[in-house]
Amino acid sequence: MLKKIFILLLLVYFGNLSAQELPANFISSGRSLSKTSDSTPASNTVERILINGATIWLGTGNGLSKSTDNGNNWTNYYNTQEFGEEGISAIGYSNGAIWAATWHSINDGGQIDGEGSGLHYSLDEGNTWTSIAQPIDNSADTVIAYGANQIKIVPKKDAKGNFIYAMAFTKNTIWIAAKVGGLRKSTDMGRTWVRIVLPPDNLDSITPSNQYTFVINPLINLSQQPFSILAENDTTIYVGTAGGINKSIDGGVSWVKFTYANQQKPITGNQAFVLEKNEFDNSIWAATFKTVNQDEYWGVSVSKDGGQNWENYLSGEKVRDFGFKYFGNSGAYIGADVFAASENGLFRTSNNGITWIAAPPIIDDATKTPLNTTRFLSVEVEKKNDGSSNIWIGSNGNGLVRLNEMLGFWNGGWKIFLASKKLVSISETYAFPNPFSPDVENVKIKYSTSSTANVTIRIFDFGMNLVKTLIQNASRGISDEQIAYWDGRDESGKIVPNGVYFYRIDIGSETPLFGKIMVLM
């Protein structure tokens, strides 16, 4: 009887609490929370990081975010007039302009796809924005003059599946890569766009002096589906596609293609998801994915001779981004550490890929909160005036990480930025996202501590039977941003059934805190 009364009291308590869960200045969007300006970015999924001087720009699932003070404060553009509720698929900076491409997911007959919604650029560090519609074709766009050839095009007349993965810049030109929208460039700040001819799957090179009969159709030709761009200079451009890496040395007119099968020392797989340049030794770094051929595999492909030969590393890893920590002065670097953010961890090499060291468990120095994920989407390195480096790391759903490193390897101060609503008082706690699905993500339990204390957190089922002890007598410092994670599994490692679960937080000798979580697969 006492157990039933206790449960009823909990239900009444949390029913009242949930009615006040979202303060007015927060906007609910999917599985995350956002407001215009805050101490954290607007989303916990950080897919793009761009560093320009002292400004950090993030492309996230909840729009664009920036910080000009080392991450202490963030300006979030989510739910503004220009950006609405769109996510950011690509960001770039050139000649005083910050660019951001927006997109959203759609359900196309049961298949989840993406839809581009345009580009936005700012000439005043994000104070005002100019918006550009998603580049598409019209019905008349059926041929492109290529030398003496009239190359046929299957026009892409809508934005479905047509969102921008990457952008690059040459003199007075912006280049964009969209999987089914193809490779395009603009020389008038996005007012008009020119479709660029890439080789079809059956040709390893094209030049306008030859005769051709192929058709531009990214839905059929994998090597016409671009995912990444690297502009080495105004004439040398690399474009990573689903069918290999295309290189041009004449500003995007003629192309030669590198695939897993057409070289003695080839790339690991034909889909080049990321292309970046190591400024220390001018090597080209590619995150190369397996596509349709059995001999391909996921990994990292590196070329020091302009793509003629490739060395392959991190076999089996799906790398999503590279970062470079340079030693010495710009233009005269004496070395570089390379970081690879992958879906299975964050890796680092100081000898050009020969050996890799995984990041240690990431724990916030102030709160002692662990990051609790090995799925990383982005990484960039910021060199500070004091000689240290900030290594910025974007995770998939678990927030942004900053490591301030002076000397050594993975040594320094760790800070985790996790988007969540503020706790009203020391006696409040809540879990997010809630409901949550264990096969997709972890639920995060937020609470605060007013003094250093030992903390124990337990999960109970609806009958108040112990399901899982998350932490027991774990020392936690003073913080209003304490986070614990639950993966939806019991003590035996099995995912729990759908339903309502309760958690209890014991903080030293203080009155225990209680909360509820709904598991919904």
C-alpha cells in the first residue's frame, strides 16, 4: 500500500512539474531546445565547425550558432526570420562573408530524405543576412555547352534530395556540392548559378576538346553526385563524389577522376565524403566510404602528390571530418597533428597517419560529467595567442566539446557544452529528450549540486523495482549543469520495455530528487 501511495504522489508531483517544463524563451524543436542567445549552442548535434579568427561558427541540427568569446556565450540563429527552424548542412567563409546552407528532413514515401532550403550570407559577422533560394534547374535547362559538345542534362527542378553538403571558394566564386543537384558555381554572390560538367561513371577524365555523348544525371552517375569540395587555389579543385574524386587544374573545366580501381595505389572507397588539405605538407586528406563494390572499404585516403598515389589509414572507420593542429608559424609550419572525427571515435596522428591515438574518455573538468558517446561529426583546431590550442569537437546528439591544450597529447582542460533548459532551483531535475528511444540515443538526466558531494542515481520501473544504478557515490563538484546518462538498459545490458520509469538522485545528505522517464521505441 505504501508503495502505491508513493507512486501516486510521484505521478501528481511530476504531472505538475511537466506543465512548467518549457520556459517562454525556449522553443521546442524535435529532440532539442533553443533560444536566441545562451551559454550553449542551440543543438547538441554539431555537424559543422568553422573557425574565423576569434569567432567560432557551428552548423547544427538547430541552425547556426556563433561565439566570439571562447564559447562562454553563444548567439543562436535558430527560429530567426532568416533561418527559421532549418538545420545547417554546410558553412563557409571567404572575403569577409560567412555563408550557411540550410536544409530539413522530409518523408518521401516512407524514405527519409533531405531537402535544401537555400543559402544565407552575411557581410557583417552575422548581424544581417541575405537569403538565396535553393539552386535548382528549370525545364529549359536540358543542355550545357562543353567545348563543341552539347551535353544533355536531366534537370533537377525541385529541392527534394537536393541539399548542399559542402562549399568552397576561389577568386570571386562560390562552389557548392549537392548530391542530386550536382556541382555548381556562382560569380555574383548566388544570384545566378552555372552547372559544372563532371565525368560520368564510365569515363576517367573529360576535356572540352574531345567529343562526348554522355548525359549529366546524378541519379544514374555516381561520379556526378558531389559530397565534398576542396579548392587548393583558383585553378586546382578537387570534388569528392559517390563515384570517386574528380580533380581539375584549369578551374573546373577539364577533370581527371581517381577511384578505388583505376590506380595502383588507390583510395579505399569511391565515396569521398570529406576533402581537406594539410597545410604543413600540402597533402590531401579524404574520408573515403565504401559504395557498391565489394573490394571497397571505409577509411582515410591521403595523397602527397596531387592524387596520383594514395596511402590508406583507419581501415573500417567512417570519418566525418578532419582537423589540423599546426606547429610553427603560418607559411612555415614545422609539423601538424591530424584529427579524424569518426562515427566510432575521435582519432589523432602526429606522424601522417602511420599511428593513431584515440581520444581518452571525455569528462568535463568542472562538472565531472562524461560525454558518453563515441560518435563524432566534426573537429577543428583554433590556435590561441598564448600558444595553446582549442580543439573543438562536435558530437552526434551529445553536445560540443572544447579541449584547451598547451603541451602533450590529449592533455588540457575539457569543457562540454550541452544544450538544455536551465534548472529553476537546486531542488529541480528533469530528463531530456523525454520520451526517448534507446536504439537512437541516450536520455540525459540534469540536476545541480551546491557543494562537492557524493552522488548516486538509480532507475526504477513502475513497480519501484531497481532497474539500473547509473552512478554510485560518485564525487561531483559544484555545478548547476550536472548531467547523467541512461542508455535504456537494465543491469544485465538488455534494453528495457516501453513504459514509464522513475529515477532517484541522492546528493550527499540532501533530500533526494525524483524524476520520471518514458521509454518509447
